[in-house]
Amino acid sequence: MKILVCISCVPDTTSKINFIENDTTFDTNGIQFVINPNDEFGLTRAMWIKEMDNSTVDTINVGLENTEPILKKTLAIGADKAIRINEKPTDGFRVAKLISDYISNNNYDLIIAGRESIDYNGTMVPGIISEILNINFITNCVGLEIDGNKITAKREIEGGTEILSCNLPAIIGGQKGLVEESDLKIPNMRGIMQARQKPLEIIETENDEIGTEIIKFYKPKEKEEIKMIDSENLDELVEIFNKNAKVI
Amino acid sequence: MSVLTYIESKDYKAKKNSFEVISYARALADQLSTDLVILCFNIKNINELSNYGPDKILNINNDELSQFNVQKYAEAISKASSKLSVSHIIIGGSTDCKYLAPSLSVKTNSTYISNVVSLPSSLTPFTLRRSTFSNKAFSDVIIKNEKIIIGICNNSFGLIEKKSSPEILNLEINIPESTINQESIELSSGSISIADADIVVSAGRGLKGPENWGMIEELAKILGAATACSKPVSDMGWRPHSEHVGQTGKPVATNLYIAIGISGAIQHLAGVSSSKVKVVINSDPDAPFFKAADYGIIGDAFDIVPKLNEKLKSFKAVNN
């Protein structure tokens, strides 16, 4: 089977988010970039499939040269080939279109993406790819089994889970639960050495109109000073529930 | 060109967050000086929808739509919007809406913008503010396409009541077969889901072990709240993953968020930052959560929570 894992390169979850150039640009100073957590669960899941049936696993990212360390990490973890589409990602539809173009030229059976990236949170890329390529799509996946040409996925829904099945080719949106965090694969020395021999393909893009543009960023309003309540005076808290939060 | 809002239903009734979605859509239709059409599936009593000002309602009664299916739902909404010549589609921020919106955007040649927190600040260029960086920031985005799907964040706009006498539309829409099958569904019975809750009671490692959640569940029951937890608690298996709140878990935008024994890692604080009133109970006065909350109590949860439960019970007994 041929598997493609879509990788977004995002600030580490502990990052403090700041902006520069009159709040038009994300300040990457001091930021450590990582594989988007929702994608990382999918990458490990893909590695497990590869261990079972000798599938090939490629990884793909839309980004400039600065995302290559992340792609090399995916090779060190065990991906066979990495593809970088050489364009700064600024629009979810555009990213999905570029990845779709690559997929339609390279025939993958299973595409694994994340539910969303934790930086721009567009929740667009896998769904748009599925529609452009007219393939099945299941997102919020917290479990995935493959049997021949059929996949069975556990999807988190509000208040529970559902089991969905469909035929390949398909694309899924993964999240925590697809594999456990303690199962995430990390590169070992042998993997890092092998990664140096593995292909990293760079694809150039043609200019096209991009449908959206971020013109300004804002940080949330500074929190007002917290009001402390004495632990012996819980009536005050009950009153806050009643008067301020209006929930009782 | 009209504004269309698709609202979700459950057990043949509009879901609670629908009224906020309709309120937003009405305000947008006013801003654009156009009509607002509500689209819904299999709702028994559509009268309550007219409290928020629609000009028209299209309620499609079709057994094919009795259960959410991304392909059938996206197709039905897409067909309805093309028959009604719709320019703007407004949807909520639920898991299902976020699942179908990208497909819908391609089918309708629209641009989809998720996590929107306000009405457009300008119509030319069309500019929306959305939440980004997992609630750590907001951004203003210009959309060049004239056809737009706006997914709004829960609890970001509020309700605006405006009684209307909508025209009831009838439209025949063919629903295609789906290539994705639902094999089974498992709903946790009795409890309120985090997405549906007005109040969330959340607890962390400070509770020392899963056996101590009884008082948290009791507090949630008294308040009619959903229960949630911090990441370490779900990682250790004390509580299910579905309760994990934060950057890699679920975001929470409720009226009241109560954090008990949660120190407040930056990822957790980001996930709950959109909640209106945040209350923290923690024995450590240096817990970072105290800097991000509205009200705080320093003290032992094992002492405070049972006492609070008793006080809330007597308050409710007197006042309800």
C-alpha cells in the first residue's frame, strides 16, 4: 500500500505567541517548530501499518526551506521519502490544492492528515483534498484499522464515538487517540543516519491567486486582576455563580 | 443573493447552539441588506426558529438525513444553497460542522473561514476576525471570494431575539448514496458533552487519583455541567481522552469554567481562554492558572469541593 502523511510545521505547544511588523507577522524568534501534534499521531500510525505489511510511507509539507528539519525528522522516524512543496503556506485551500495535485500524479491508497493544525486551526486541508480528489474522508479519527481495501475508523463525535467504514483510497484526519502519546515514534541514531540517504523531493509551484489574506494579528485582551475568595467564605462563590456567571 | 444558515438538530429539535448561529446570520443578512434562510433537517417543530428573525425556513424531511453523514449533509446543503442562490453560508463550530464545511466549500466554490468570532468589520474588502494559534491569538482575514462559508465559534456572538413570520419553503432535494457507512455509534449516557455544556467542571492532577472524582461529578451534576480534565489526567488514564481540554484536546467556550487542582499549563489555558467566567481552586498560590482566571480560591480541593456542593444544594433548594 502507498501511504502519504501530510505534515504541518507548527510552533511547539508551549510557545508564547507574539507578533512583529505592526502585528502583521508571527514572531518566530525563539520559537521551536515541531511536527503538528495531530499529524504526528498519524505518522506513527502509518509506521505501524508499514511494519505490518511493508507499505511505503511518504510525507509531504507545503513550506519554505526552513521546514526541512521537520521533514528530515519524518525520514528519521521511518518515512521512505519526503516531499516539500516550495511555497509559504498562507491559505488552507491553496495548501490543499497543492497537495491534491501531487496526490493525483502519484496515486496513494491512504492519506493521513491531522484534524487541524495547532497554529492556524483552519480544519480545512484534509476535507478539501477529499472533495477535490473525490475520495472518502473521515476526520477526528481516534482509531484506524485496515483490512484489504476497506478501512474502519473510530471517530470522536460530541458525546461519544462512532465507527465508520469506507473503501480506499481515502483520507483521514487524525488526532490524539489514533495512537497514544506514549507510543509516538521518535528518531533513533540509526534512523537519523539512514535519513541522510533518503530522498527529499522539492516541488516548485506556479503562481496562482490566493483567496485569503491575513492583514493583522491580535493578542487576547489582558486579563483583569483576579479576585480572590477566602476558602472559608464559599457563599461568595455561590453568589458569583448566581449573579456574575448566571448559571444557577 | 441570500444568507443561508444551516442549523443542526438532535432528536428532531434544533440544537441549543443553533440560536446563536441564527442570531449571527440575521445580523450578517442585515449588514448585507439581504434575506436570511434557515436550512435544517427533520425538525418537528420549527416555530422556535422564528424567534431569531429568519425570512424563510427550509426544513428538509428526509430519512436519508436522519443520521449525520458528511457526504449526504454536504450534498444537501450544497444543493439547497445553489437552488436558493446563496452567497454566504453560516454554520456553527461543532465537530460535525467542521467535518462537512471543507467539502461544502469545494462543492459551492466558496471560501471557508472557521473559528470566526465577530461580524465582518468591513464588507469591501470582506474582513472577518477569527481565533487562531489555538486561542492564543486572533487574526483579521480578508476574503476575496464573493461566496463565503463562515463557521462561528461557540459563545462568541450571543443571542439576539427578533420575532419574525418566515415563509416556509418546500424544496425537493435528492440525497445521493454515501460511500462512508456508519457501523455503530456509542454515546456516553446521562452525561452532558463538553460541546453542549454551559458550564464545565474540570479537574487535574491535584485530585491525586481517579477514585476521587466523585465530588467533581457531584458538583457537575448540581450545576448541570459537563466534566473535563487536564492533559496529564487523561494521559494517565484517570479520565477518558474525550474529557481532555486544551490545545491538543478540546477547546472550551462556556459561560463558567471551574478548574480544580489544575495548575494551568499554557496549552490548557489556551484551550479554555474563550470561557466567560473562570474560577480556579488550587492549593498552590503560585499556580499559573491564578493569573488567567477571574476568581480564585487558595485551598485544598478535598476540603472546599464537598463544602461547595452542600452550599450549592441548599442555595438551589431555597431558590428553585
